[in-house]
Amino acid sequence: MSASEKYLDLPLEEVIGDRFGRYSKYIIQDRALPDARDGLKPVQRRILYAMHVEKNTHEKGFRKSAKTVGMVIGNYHPHGDSSVYEAMVRLSQNWKVRDELIEMHGNNGSIDGDPPAAMRYTEARLSAISGELIRDLEKETVDYIPNFDDTDKEPVVLPARFPNLLVNGSTGISAGYATDIPPHNLGEVIDAVIKRIDQPEVTIDQLLTILKGPDFPTGGIIQGEEELKQAYQTGKGKVIVRGRAQVDAIRGGREQIVIDEIPYEVNKASLVKRIDELKLDRKVEGIAEVRDETDRTGMRIVIELRKDADSTGILNFLYKHTDLQVTYHFNMVAIKDKTPRQLNLLQLLDAYIGHQKEVVLRQSKYDLRKAQDRAHIVEGLIKAISVLDELIATIRASKDKADAKKRIQAQFGFSDTQAEAIVNLQLYRLTNTDITALEKEASVLQQQINQLTEIIHNHNKLTEVIKKDLRQIKKQFATDRLTSIEAEVEELKINLEVMIASEDVLVSATYDGYVKRTSLRSYAASNGGDLAIKDDDRLVTLCEMNTTDTVLFFTNQGRYIFAPVHTLPDIRWKDLGQHASNLVSINKGEKIIEAIPIRDFTEPKYLIFVTKQGMIKRSELALYEAQRYSKPLVAINLKGDDTLISVSLSNGLQDIFVVCNRGYGLRYHEAELTPIGQRAAGVKAMTLKKDEYIVAGMVLEGEQDETFLTLITQRGAMKRMLLTDFEQSSRAKRGQIMLRELKGKPHRVIGLIETATEDEVVLLTESGYEKAIQPMTLSVSDRYSNGSFVLDTDDAGEVEQVWKKTIYQTPFKTE
């Protein structure tokens, strides 16, 4: 044979596709997914069958686990010993399966995730309920297939006299398929099966009045009846599962949370560790101590609270942020007709009922055959006793056993099996009492034959047998429900005070983006010393807030940073703040123009935005409450190279004042602005001509007759005007003149500020010179003057920026 004939030349994708297809089929059918009939995966079935063959059953003593594992690997399942032992251990863990199929002596692991002892140390046997899975296996109730090396046979499926798939559930991941079937209550599942047999047209809604939902071995509470219904109707869905906890009063007027049940498949040690970490990391306030007091009497996790702690809020926080509450995902996939199928509740019940009908039918046929064979022999024995003397004479005259059989068959008309039974008869059986016993046996056998014949030919009789059997199993093995079910999913409300220690702090932010919070103690210790700030930077806000408040930092690029105060860096008064880029990713050149403190986003307030190119918008404050704030959020949609110049908080009843660089001021009520969305661009604030732009936009705060406006020009002129000089107009008008136009060096507005007594305005010139002035020292001017010069621009350069000196504010203090 040449080399070319020896090897096939195939494309790689074809080979890979073929091999992976075969492998996937094996994984799906013979490893990871349970059979819809007995609810077992192949390794589990082989373990139970091997123990049954070895007579390692519940009424006998325990046997070393290693012996069983060796049997399973050697005869039926040629895979790793650890995988077989792990599957065996899981069947014995009463926090994983609702009704254990294997009883184990020794350490079989724990709910804390501890590993079981090695198989050489543990002992096991089948549990009593396992006997119901295997019962009548020897009565040809199921098909057998050769084992992996053709030296033995193994069952394709077990008779499963109770619906194990629903009772113990299953979980597994295969190629392209996964399954998650929760455990259920044995009594409820059996009632549902009987209901389905009695009423084939029964609906899932009707069944759910019997089969309430999953019944986890770890108890707990399931929330969401609608979600449960959805899961049972489609085979896919999710429900909320939470541990069972209660709040107890303890000494000293304090309280403690006691958890005695946790959600299914949650690791208790990890849960306790997580709660302890939340306490240590100060993610939750009010927990004094976390203890695991679990012992042989039952589970008990104790969370001792500090005095005056919000026990309900803390419990809700734990539900939300730990595995004390989890989402259980239904994905009811099982092998039906050799194919993985997603099955709803009716299909799961039907698969089991169909299997039981076949099992009972095959068992009945087997029993009928055995009964008929025995009845035939008994009939022969009765006949033999009636002709006993002639029979004995015939046998005595025979040469040997074979000859005797032939003669009595010929002389008396016995069949071969009857003749065999007669020649093997013991002498004591020929007494007078035996004939009555034989006649009685014949009568019983005939009765049995009639019953079995009826079962085989009468469908109703067949289902009666199934139901009677199930009722007996329910009577023997059913236990009370452990998991309770609540109709609604509770909305978890958590007070902010639960998560963070409530503390009054000072929040500061600078134009260049340096932010921090400082304890009032650190501020007081500085004796009124100046805030640490860079030379060419300026303060935007300095206000007293609580750690449970929020501050919104608005930038010149139309974005905002949502910053809960407790997330701001805690830095001493005399140290420089942390740049905002450490909190979120901000752009180069992005400046903080306004910081607005918020205590309650539900208040009926509005944010008013004004941009340099003449846009204005009003939006409800509530729109700016963010759930996720890991990056800057859109505050206003800016067009082209426009910039945001002011953001103000209003109560919905205030006046707005906008000013352009040419010296026109426009005043109108905010009702002129229809509230619009967070990402909207806004509307025109005032009519601008070419080369004009807005220099200031504000929401007026004071009383009209006491409000002064201070205007500053690039030439260093400043003037103070009364607000009452400006009549209320409407949006997008040209506005009223505020400066006298000069032919030579005209004045252009750099800023307009609403000022009151003690206010200081800072002027910054192009050469970097700063000058602070109190506007209230200036006399009041009319609209047509150009004010008084307050600095010499020939020496200092033209004015570039102006701002009101930031003072210490207490926005939430009520007198």
C-alpha cells in the first residue's frame, strides 16, 4: 500500500467540524444533560446502578466509597475517579439535592464549599428513595445496552418510580446547551403528575396551584409569581431567591439581623466574608459585628447592629449587594427522544408519565409471563397428584430422568416444563396438604393473570397502577415544603445613610478642576487660613454639605460630573484638592464653571443653561439624577465650537438676565422657556448680530428693587445699575442698551454680576494682574453711562475675566 493510499487528504475545517460535531453529540447526550425520564445524567445513573448490582442498598451496611468508584470506572464509566466521586458526593449533599439519593458516612463537604474527605475515608450506600428509582429494574422494564468494553450490560434509563428530574433538579453545561432545573417538593410533584394523568387538558396555571414552585433544600423565599409562571410555560425564565432573615432586639436597645436560610447554591462562608468586607470597607454603616454561629442544630448567621442603626435599610442593602438575594435562572433542558429539548412543565410531566406507562406495561408483561409459566406448572402438579400411583409406576419403570420425562409426557400429556417440574418433585410434596396449597396457588395465580391482563389491555387500569404507586411513595417519603413563595418582587429601598456615615463636610471646587471634601474639624483647625489653590486657578464653590448630598459639577464643554459627596476625595483644608480627572475622564482644557449642591432631586426645581453663542435651555432638575456616573454626562447639547458659560438653579418663578459683549441686556421670565430634555440644545436666548456673543446669563435671585447689577468692560470700567432700570421683555429680543457707544475705543462687556453688600468682584487682566473691588462702593449709574475706571489698562492690560469672589455658603441650613 502506497503512502497516498494510507492517508486521506481532507480540508482542516471539514475534519474539525466532523470531530467537534461528534464530540458535542457525546457531551450533550452522554455527559452533561439529564434524561427527561429519570432525571439522571449518565454518570449518576451508572453510580446508582453499580451500587444496586453490588447490593449496596439502604437496608444493608455502608461500604467504602472508593470501592464503588472503582466499580463504576471499571465496569461502566471509564473516566476520572475524581469526577465520578464528585458526582457521587453531590447526590449525598442535602444542601444540593432535595431528596438525597446516596447516604454517606464521613465528611461529604459542606455548604461553606469545603471539599469532601477523600473517597478512601468515606462510606456510602443507596438511600431508601433511591430504591424507588431502581425498583423493578430486573423485570425487563427498561432497555439495556452493552457497556463500554462489551463485557457487561447497563440500563439506558432507570425505571424511576418517582419524578426525579423535578424533585432533585439538575444543572449542567454542555456544547451549545446548558440546563438549570430547580429542585421541587416530592409531594407536590406527585400531585401534579396525578392531576396531569386525570386531566390531560389541565393548564400550567392550574398545575401551579398544586406545584407552587421550586422547593430548595436550603429553604429561602422565592419572589415573583408571574415570573414563575413564565418560566414554567416556556422552560426559561428567572425568579428572585432570597435568604430568610429576621431582626431581633438585643440588650442595650440594639438590634441584630439573624439569617437562618440562604439562597440555593450560595456559599455560606463567602456570603459571611462578603458581609464582613462591606462592614470593613465602610460600604454599609451600622454593622457592629458579623458572626457565623452555624452548628449541628442548624444555620445561623448573626449580624449585630450598632445602636440606632436602620435594620431594614441594612437588610435591604445586603439583599441588593450580597448573595443574600440572587436571581435563579430557569433553563429546563433535558434529553428527550435522544435530543436536547427545552421543556415546559407540561412536557416534563408528560415525558415522565410516558416513561411510567412504558415501565408499568413492560413490568406487567414480565409478571404476566412469569405468572402464566408458574400457573402452567401448578396445573401440571395438580394433575400429577390426581394420577399419582400410575405416575410413580411409570417413573419407576423408566431408565433415567430423560426417559421418565418422555414417558410421562406421552402417557399423561404433560408439557416439557410440567414434566421437568414433576420429575424434580420432592417426596414430601406428595402429602395430602400439598394439593390444597397447590389449588390455592393456582387460584391466586389466575387472579394475578386476570389483573395483569387487564392492566395490559386497559389504559385506565394502567394509569391507576401508576397513581397508586405514586401515592404510596408520597406517603412514605414526602416532606413539608421548605421554600416559601411570595407573589411580588419587593422593591429594595435603601436609605443613603445606611451606606455612608452622615457627616457635614466642606466641598470645594476650582475652575481648573481640583475638587475635594474637607472635614469641618480640619477647616476649623486652620483658623480661617486660605484654601490651598494653584496660583493661576480660582475657587468656583465652597459650601457646607452632608456626605449624603450630591454635587453637580458643570463644565464649559456642556457636560456635568455627578458626584455624591461621599465619593469625593477626603483631603485636609491646607492640602490641594484632587483633579476631577481622577474621578472621571475629562477632556484637556475642560473647566468647571459651576458647582450646584443638591439634597433632593425630586424638588420641583429647574436648571437653566446659557451658552456663549446665544442658546438657552431650562430642564427639570430630576433629569440630572444619574444611576451610573463613572464618566461625565451630557448636560446640554452644544453645537460647533460653542461653550457653556453659566448654569443656574431656579424655582420656576424667577427672572433671567442675559448680556452680550456689545452691551445689550435682556430680561425675561423663565416661563418663556418650555422645559426640555437633558440632551437637548435649547432655544435662542437673545438676538445677536455678527461678532456678538453672550458674556453673562443669570437667574436673578434678590428682590427687584434691591437688586444691583455690576457691569465690567475690557477697558477697566465698572458701573453699578439698578435692575429696575430694565423692563421685563420676552425671549430672543435684542434687549436694552447698557453702555454708551464710543466712536474711538468702544467699551465691550466682559462680565455682568448680580451684587449685594459685602460682595467682591475680581478683575483679571491679560498680563495676569488681579484686582478685587467692592461694587457697592461705586455710585449707581444709569443705563447710558460707561461707568468709572477702576484700573489702568495701559499698565495692567485689558480685562479678560471677571468673577464674584466665592464665599463660604451653607445652602441647606435653615434658620
